[in-house]
Amino acid sequence: MSTLLHVENLRVSFPTRTGVVEAVRGVSFALGQERLGIVGESGSGKSQTGRAIMGLTPQQAEIGARRLEFSGIDLLKASVSERRALRGNRIAMILQDPKYSLDPVMTIGRQIVETLRTHEKVSKSAARERALDMLAAVQIRDPKRVYDLYPHEVSGGMGQRAMIAMMLIAGPELLIADEPTSALDVTVQLDILRILDRLVIDRGMGLIFISHDLRLVSTFCDRVIVMYAGKIVEELKASELSQAKHPYTQGLLNCMPKIGADRHPLPVLDRKPEWLL
């Protein structure tokens, strides 16, 4: 399995009036054609890690790394135009809620076509056909009807599928999915996961799946990275998650509801452990 992405000692910090906030502190991992889950509570730095890879971190942020490389391209040294050419083309990112990601004054079809024609020289008619094919690929039953709808005219699940279609229309090699199912009900969540799973297998993509839902990540991903306070505290195979040794991962596991079994409360700490520092 070839490696698509190398991340070594990634750091992201934000200067504030009260000092520097370190959102990501020395994160390192590699990604091939697989499903890598990054899990952690809100504020753990998982989304900022994904945004740093995409080049979507706010301008005031300070980003540094020993190595941040995608398919042989040094992302830290790449120019603004080079990063723009990569985004949406070879690297794509699905955001959490389609209500805030899709343009409310453009039809769904027009947004997908615009994404494709930004990166490829295709005619309007050819772009329309490819957009319809992509809408069908993400299991939208009536692509022609949805193509002409505005985002507010579709459900949350269909909006998320349209967002996935828009991110995949140019055929990216790496897909970052930031909480792509958290705003959806359980049945729609499963549909979205099946779509992502099939695309990773069929297209040979690398997938970074960011979530706070440890159970979801453990059943869907191949490997899992657990983050806390900007750091990776544990990395292991998803199938071995129940054997996690780090106290923070164990705490997350203990918080998951268990049917027919008593939940174990988290231990009360009389002092801050070293891994919190």
C-alpha cells in the first residue's frame, strides 16, 4: 500500500490577546489507501489537523511541521495557487453540515458543475452529465430533479449526499470527512458510510474520517488515532480498540453505552496525570 500523506510533528497555534493557543501539538501519522479515523472530544485538535492539511487554516494561525507532504508535494512550501489547484481536485474535504457548506443561492447541480469546471476543461453539457452520474453514484434516486433544486429544498441527508458528490466530482486521491454524519439520523448515517466505504474501495482513495463518535469510527475505519488537547495519545487498529491502554481512550470506551452491562464510571483523579500536560 503506497503512502499518500506524510504528517510529522504538525503544529497549529493561534495568537490571542491572552497568549498563544496551541490547537495542534506535534501530530504525526501516515496515510495510505485506507480509512483512518481521528477521534476526540470537541477542542482536541482533530478538525484543525484536517484543515491544516487542506490549507484552510485562518491566516492568523501559525503552522509548522517537520514534514507535511502529499503525494510528493511539500504542502508547507507550496504556493497559494498550487494549494488552490490541489483543493477540490486531488484533496477534498466534506464538512459537517451541508446547510452551512452549500451556497443557498445556487442550485445543487450548478455548484457541482462549477467545482468540476474549475479543475477540468469540459463543456457545460459534459459537466452536467458527469454531475448527474455523480448524484446517482451517491444514491440519489432522481438526479435530474435534485440537480435543479436549491439546498433549502432538500433534506439534510440528501444535502450531505450532494456535498459528497461535489467533493468527489473531480476524482480526489485523498478525502477528509469532518463529522460528515453527526447532523444526520442513524439510518441516513449508515447510507453515507456505505457510500464512503464503496468509494474508498472502488477508487482507491485515502480517507481521513474525523469524528467524536468512537463507536462509529471503530466499526468503519481501519485504524484509529485518538487525540486529546492537540496531541495524539494513542494509535491502534480499529479491531483492537477494545484493548486500548491509554487512560483517555479507556475513558471514552467506558462512556459508550453498553446494553445488558453496567457502565464503569470514570476514575476520580486527585491530580492531573502526565498525559494531560
